[in-house]
Amino acid sequence: MSRILLLGGTTEAAALALALADAGRDAVYSYAGAVASPRAQPLPVRTGGFGGAGGMVRWCRDHRVAAIIDATHPFAAQISRNACQAAQVLGLPLLALERAAWQPQPGDHWIRVADMAAAARALIGDRVFLAIGRGELAAFQGLSQHLLLRLVDPPETPPLPGAEWVVARGPFRMQDDLALLRDHRITCVVSKNSGGSGAYAKIAAARALRLPVVMVDRPAIPRREVAETPEQAMGWIARHVPSDAKRGV
Ligand code: 3Y8
Ligand code: NAP
């Protein structure tokens, strides 16, 4: 039994999927199904919630999972809590592949806040770029500022009354985010402290334009073993998941 469940949805998860496929490991890539057309993966893919921690336990049992790799986004706290619980119930090895949080660089003007409600109270100026997706916009309702959103998929209905939006999927480039901030005369950027490179362009662009960034700290996730790179994760897998059968579901 050597099947790996890879909880994905990030740049690092895609890199690890490639390494696992190249090594001929028996692994399944799991998406939540949060966007219309997620990136294709070089592994068998399953999409959609498991039905809570209990559902994940059942899925792992039914599919003879030998280890769980949680390579989800640092703000995807619920799935990470579920993975911790499922691994404990099943006595499975669990590793989080989680990139380090961004640290402010010389020239950065960050206002660090604990959550989106605090972010909504910390805005500067009257034209704000809310580069946080669509999942946590409720905290920004009823504000006087002009809000610009960035969404992965075109919304069926306006996600926030009065807000403007662009539809784009990362990873983003610095020159594009520079142009976006300039064209929209942005006075302040709101960002999750996502880490990694895919979402960093706006942070570097804000620094270049001397704009403040309201930086939202990560939610708390139960302690678990963490690797910061796909290479470290492959080393952990080699030590904890003996390789035998071919992959497939
Ligand atoms: C569904 C599936 C890869 C992965 C690419 C990374 C980088 C580009 C930057 C901005 C910030 C944001 C958002 C973002 C980035 C990567 C990575 C990352 C931020 C896709 C993907 C899925 C999602 C879900 C989506 C959320 C949203 C968050 C947009 C794929 C493209 C804001 C996070 O419309 C929705 O419901 C979108 C939901 C969760 C946060 C939110 O609350 O809205 N990601 N993003 C995954 C699934 O179904 O399991 O890969 O195509 C993946 C990526 N998005 O393989 O290259 O690694 O983080 N994703 C944030 O960081 O703030 C955009 O606009 O500057
Ligand atoms: P979340 O709040 O932690 O999860 C909410 C529910 O979505 C989970 O309880 C689970 O449903 C389901 N789910 C989440 N990730 C899943 C996965 N990889 N496979 C199967 N089911 C999953 O997660 P989220 O913040 O909505 O993020 C959803 C996905 O987008 C994740 O894969 C994450 O890596 C990716 N993503 C998120 C962000 C972000 O800012 N949050 C950024 C980039 C990418 P059940 O309880 O029914 O199992």
C-alpha cells in the first residue's frame, strides 16, 4: 500500500505532482472544485469536497491511501484541519507542503492585520485593490472606497455591490500588476500573506509605486510536519512511503 493523497490547488502542489509522476509514484491529486477549469495535472485527479474529515477518512480507507500530503494554500485552513484529523484517525503519515510567509523588504509599507475584518478597517486612500479572490469579500461591504477585485472566473452576479473587477488567474507578473495598479489609480492593496511566487507580483509592484499593503496574516492551523519545497517533500515521501504498486485510482 503506497498511494499518496495530494491535496492541491497551489503552484507548489503542481510542482510536487510533476515530481511524483516522474518518479512513477502511486498518487492522486485532489482539487476542491473551486474554479471552473483548474490546471491539468500529470496525476489522476479527484475534484470536490470529501464531506468533512469523516468523508476524508472514508475516502482514504476506500482508496487505500498510505500517506497524505497537504499542499493546499495557507489560507485553506478547513481542509488542512480535516487532513490533520483524518491522518490521526487513520494513523497515516501527514506532511504539509507550505511555502514560508512573505517578509517585508526594504521599501515595503505593510500594515499587518489578523483577518479580513481588521483589513477592512485599515484601508488607506479611496481606491483599493482587493487581491484576495472572492471567498472573503463580505468584510468589505458598505465601504466608501472604490474597490477593485481580481477573480479567477467571471462572476454570475456582482460579488460586491459597487465594486469593479478584473478576471485573471495567477501566477501574475510584476509588469502586469504595476500596470494594473497605475491604470486603476490604486492607493492601497489588500493581500493574504500567501507566500510563494504566484501572488507576489502585486507586493513588488506596490513597493515600486510606494503604495501601502494591508497584509492579512495566515489563519491558525494545527501543528503538523511541514516541508517548504517540493524537493523536501519528495525526501520525506522517500522516507515515509515505501514505493510499490503503479499509480491509478
Ligand atoms: C482552485 C486551480 C498552479 C496554482 C496557481 C498559488 C498561486 C496562482 C495567486 C491575486 C491573488 C488568491 C486565489 C491565487 C493565486 C496561484 C495558484 C493562486 C490568489 C487556482 C486554482 C484554484 C484556486 C482557488 C482560488 C480561490 C482564491 C485563491 C484566487 C488551478 C487558480 C486570491 C489567493 O473564485 C474562487 O472561488 C477562487 C477561490 C480559493 C481565494 C478566494 O477565497 O477566492 N485561489 N486558485 C483550487 C481547487 O479547486 O482546489 O490551479 O488552476 C490556483 C492558484 N491560485 O498550479 O499554478 O500557488 O497560490 N488564488 C491568494 O493567494 O490571495 C490570487 O489576485 O493577486
Ligand atoms: P478551505 O476553506 O480550507 O476548504 C473548504 C472546503 O473545501 C473543505 O472543507 C473541503 O470540503 C473543500 N476542499 C478544500 N480544498 C480541497 C481540496 N484540495 N480537495 C478536496 N476538497 C477540498 O479551502 P479554500 O480556501 O476554499 O481553498 C479551496 C482550494 O483552493 C484549495 O485546494 C486551496 O489549496 C486552493 N487555493 C486556496 C486559496 C485561498 O486563498 N484560500 C488560494 C489558492 C489556492 P469537505 O469539507 O467537504 O471535504
